[in-house]
Amino acid sequence: MATFYNQATLSYNNITVSSNVVSGEITEVLTVSKTAVSDAYSPGEVLTYAVSLVNSGASALTDITLTDDLGAYDYNGTTLVPLTYVDGSVQYFENGELRPAPSVTAGTNLVISGITVPAGGNAMIIYQASANEFAPVEVGSAITNTVTADGTGTAAVEASAAVPAENEAVLSISKSLAPCEVAENGQITYSFLIQNTGNTAESAAVISDTFDPVLSGISMTVDGAASNAYTYNELTGEFATNSGAFTVPAASSGRDASTGACTIVPGTVTVTVSGTI
């Protein structure tokens, strides 16, 4: 809604007087709102957006165009776009009824054209975009993308939606054995490498394993330091670390110097268990 002001002057006999100031408001016929269905994002995750257009006028608004900036932001003088449109994901509703998909052009911006908003009615456009390599991953980061609706006979209106980066640990584990060949009553060592590609450290993870053949006289290290934070059954070979026995640090993130793409270096911890067969 826009407010305007106006004032008149009266001139006579080399005298000029001013009138009072009057004001008025221009009511927007077309309004737009935007909602992000997803609460947070991780790298590669698909986000869903819903854009609602409402026409308060007595005539239908035709040939409306939506332009979404896909979260574009400046990084060291370069414009980076953290969202990639998911081809074929647009759905278009008029007064709640599904209509054929409008024209879509995806590039630096997402442009959806040929939308009609019925008189006294609404249109809803739903589409998806994935968080790409330019989506920031640090704690406190967010993607904010803005959509602009424009068309003949109506002023351009815009709306934004912000989705924060997911604050979580994302763990994986790999296991190795040394040596691969061992004589009876020989000693072997199992190594567990835990990696964290998330932006939050994790200290409650538990490693569970059942050693077959059963080991005796086991010992454990965490990143080379001896630890007794485990339980072990020498009859069954069941092994488990205690909760809190180790902390997997958060991944460190940075930027590619030439492209600005986000880079992730996993946080790691190595747990070893040695024993005699």
C-alpha cells in the first residue's frame, strides 16, 4: 500500500499562499506472499517454496510473471546463486484448482510467466530448488530468496523467505583391520574412522561391534590416546564404546578461491581396538 501527498498554491497580486496538504493511499490490487516449506537445509537438499498471489480487484490479472532470485548474494564482488531450480517441479493452482504448468525459464533467476490471478481470487505457485555448492553451511547461515510478481496493469510486488542452514552432525564410519593375515594367538587391531561433515560436533556417538573371532586382552585408543571408556564381553565378543568416549569435531568449511564454492573438510576421530585371537 502506497501513500501519496498533494498540495496546491494560490497566486494573486504577487502573493502566493499554500493550501493544506491532502493525502491518500493507493491500494494494491495484487499482493504476494512466499513460504518455505522446509525448516532448514543441508548441502544438496531439495527445498520447496509456495508463492501465493491474491487479486483484490474486480478484473482478472493476466500474464503475471514471477521472478525468483534463487537466493543470489554477493561474495567478494561476485554474485553467487545458492539454489538450483528442480526441473519440472512447478505446480500452478487457480482458486485451488490445478492448472497446466506455466512457462518456466531457469538460469541465474527463475522466471515463471503466463500466470493468471482471477478477479477476487488467488493463484498458488509451488516449486522446488536444491541447495547447491554455493549454499553456505556455517552455523548461523541462511538462504534468503526473493520473488517479484509483475504484470500489465499492476505494480510490482515482492516477498521473501529465509531458510537457515541445518545445525547438525552428519557422521559416517569406516572400519579396517591390520594385519589382514594373523597366526593363531596373534594380535590384531581394528581401526574405526568416524567422519563428520556436519557443522556441529558430536560427543554422544557409540561404536558397537561383535568381534568374530572373539578377542582377549583388548585395549582401546582414541586418536592414539589410551581409553577405558568401553564395555566388552570376552565370551560373546560384544564390544561398545561408552557414550561420551570420544568427540567427533565439526567439519571445517571454506571457499574455493576462484569460484566461491563452499568447501567442507570433515572432522575426524580414529578409535582403535587391539586384542589377541
